[in-house]
Amino acid sequence: MQHNWQHKISHHAQLGGIETAVLDNGPGRGNRVAWVNTGAGLRFKVVIDRAMDIAEAFHDRHSLAWLSCTGHARPAPAPAGGLSWLHTFGGGLLTTCGLSHVGGPESDEYGERGLHGAISNTAAELVSVIQPNPAAGALDMQLTGIVRETRALGVNLEMKRTISARLGVPVIRVHDEVVNRGNTPAPHMLMYHMNFGWPLADEGSQLLWDGDWQPRDEASKMIFREGGSFKTCPPPMAEHAGTGEAAAYIDIKGGADGWCAAGLHNPRLQLAAVVRFKKSQLPWFVNWQHWGPGEYVTGLEPCTNPPIGQAGARKQGTLIMLQPGESREYELELEVLQGKESIKKIFHDA
């Protein structure tokens, strides 16, 4: 960030920072939120009472995220099974899925589990808010909170989440540490459900990822087929009205440094969002596409497993079991890029 503001401001909020608030109207009434302004065009809303997930996100005048018709309602812990998760799925830039189950509803000898787990309907305990202090040369800001998936005499998983940004840099960083605070081994699955909407996602926008892929199911083969144009956003599709959708499971390629990159590029706007994550932490990636009229969205979703549920992961022998006291760490970054040259530095086919 250029320091031409020195000796010209009396409060850091003239440049950016974090503003906490409580919503007072609509289905989200009572939710604690935090608006984070990077001072570099990127600003976003953290919903503290929804696992510190991220709802709206903007770069300059352009919205980046898809918001569902439910909005970010107050947390509503879901029943053990079924699709009730969808009643409060607000979309947003980030919805966390897990911590012990990612996938559709299922039931087996280990219990009953609803769609994508309960963590996104769980309020965080806010631990700290650190503001930037540009006068002292401290440009970083961060929020830290703790979210728990727990019940008496059962699973006790804790996620410590830190969301950070830096004045003058259009980047969001998420650092999560998940630890088993219980006294028995606990299953663990995690997916970062990142949802992009108009105008970033638009007809002709390009999905940018590389790796071997397979369609999730027969319905997904309508879009994800060899020789198909599944990396180009289409016009709204009548076939995707209601529950119509497609998804691919991708063994995404990592770089020499161990980091993977995936993104969405709108060539008309010369605007792109790039998601980065470590292959060693999140070995799988899902591209979800739902081009319904009035519900136009694509998801870029790094994950520990494809969303096949505990049962599918157990069958594959890939289900993570955290021993008491054992922890896993995850790092995720989202950067907004502008201009053809900066985008090509990351994705040569953009």
C-alpha cells in the first residue's frame, strides 16, 4: 500500500479495518457480523453466528458471491438427518461443511447425518478482533473465533478459525485448526463451499482449474462430459430449475510449492477470483454448477474428501479419524485479480 496517507488521517477506518455489528431485521436478526474492508476494493461480511462464514463480498462495485433466497438467517441447528440444511443455506462467499460429515443425508450403524453437517449452523465464540494500526506500520487485521461441533457423551470437535486481511491487498486468508477435544476417536470431514455469482459468474465467464475429473453422477454428465464446454459459464438453464445441478470431483493439480489454484474469470470485466489451498491439507476439489433461472451459481470447493459422506469415505478407507487431542490445520486464500496481465500470471489459459 502506498503510504501517501501518512500524517493525513486520524482513524484507521479511513483506510479500512473491521466493523462489528448485530443485524436487527429479517431472518438474520440477532446475527453478529463483522464487515472487513481491505482498502483495496475488496470488502466482505463475516457472519460470526454462522461459523464465521463469509456472506456478501464485493470488489469495487462488483459482487463476487452468490446469495441464496434464504439470506444468512440465524443459526438453526439441523435435525440429525434430512435436507433441512437447505432451509438456512444462504450461499455467500464461504459456507463451511463438516466437521464430521460432508455429503448427502445418510444413516448407518454409526448414526444419522444430515446434508453437509451442522457446523455452518453453529455460532462462534469470538476470541479476538485485531484492527490495523497504520500509524505504527501495522497493516494487518484479523478475527479469531472458536466453533464447536459437540454433544454430551459424543463427538467433541473444535474449530479455531482466523480470518485475516491486510490493508492495501485484495486477499482474504482463512486459517482453521480442527482438534478432537473428546475422549474417543472422531470422524472428520471438511469442505469449503465457496459460491460465486453474478456479475463475476456470467455467460462466458471461465472456470480455471486443472486436474483429472469425474462427473458426480449420471445427471452431471449432461455438463461434465469429454469435449464439453463445462469450463465456460452458460446462460441460465431451465434444466437447472429447482434441484437441477451438476458437479465434478477433481483430483486437482498442485504446484511445486504444494499449493493448488482454482478460479473464475470474467473476461468482459477483466476480473477474477482465485482460490488457493494446500494439496496436502485439502487433496480434493469439487466444481458445483447450478445455472437455474434466478439461482445462477457455481461453487469452487476444496475438501478433505469428495462429498460422499462418512459412509462413502469409510467404504473407500479415506475417512479421517482424529484421535483424542489430535488436530488438523487448513489454510485457504482468496485473491481478487484485475487486468489481463495479472490474471495470466496465475492462469496461462485465461
